[in-house]
Amino acid sequence: MNYLQYNIFYWHHSERTGLARCRNCSQFSFFLKVNHNGLCDKCVPIIENIVLSCARIMKESLNFLNKSEDLQTRLTYCNLLFKNALRLEEYEKKGIQTIKPHPSIFIEECQKIKKELHHVSLKEERIS
Ligand SMILES: [Zn+2]
């Protein structure tokens, strides 16, 4: 899995006013300011924190997943990566940008890796 170099979406505050709805909390008003990611002022820092922390864990997990030869270790980090990608996928479903490649890509990849690891572990059991 070669996604070690992915981009974290950049939250600068290019605000847009007018009739707007926040993509996260669904607040809707004529006076609401949302940024270019469709988020209101309250949601921007909250989501930024969550995304940065999930992305950091994902990066570390990917690193261990790619480096490790041990089946159990790889499975552990694959699950950790999966869990954090799922968390970010909630935002993807709401149309909020978080990381690129999108979280759903990581989820697909994790599912493939899990299948692979499962096959390998079956083979190893047969050998031993
Ligand atoms: Zn909001």
C-alpha cells in the first residue's frame, strides 16, 4: 500500500457568506459563514483536530504495515488504519474533504489487505 505520502486537506478560512448550510452540523441560515469546505466557524476547529489526529495514526499505521513482516503485527495496524479511515469516511459521506486519497480508498485497500493476510495465515496453519 503506497499511500504514505497523502495530502491532508487544508483548512484555510476563505469564508463565504449568504444563505449557507454547514455540511457537518447542518446549521442553516442566511448569516452563516462557511469556509470553502462547507463548514461553519464552530465545526472548523473540531473537524480539523479530528482529521489531524486520525491522519497521524493512519500514517503511523501505514508505516508499520509496510515495514512489518509479522502477520499479527500487520493485522493489528491494518485494523487501526481501517478504524481511523472509517471515522474520516463519515465526513466524506457528508461531502467534507479530509484527506486525499479519500478515506473510502483506504477502507477498500484495508479490506483487500485483510483478505490477503487471512489467506496467508491459513497457509501458515497448514504448514505448521
Ligand atoms: Zn457546523
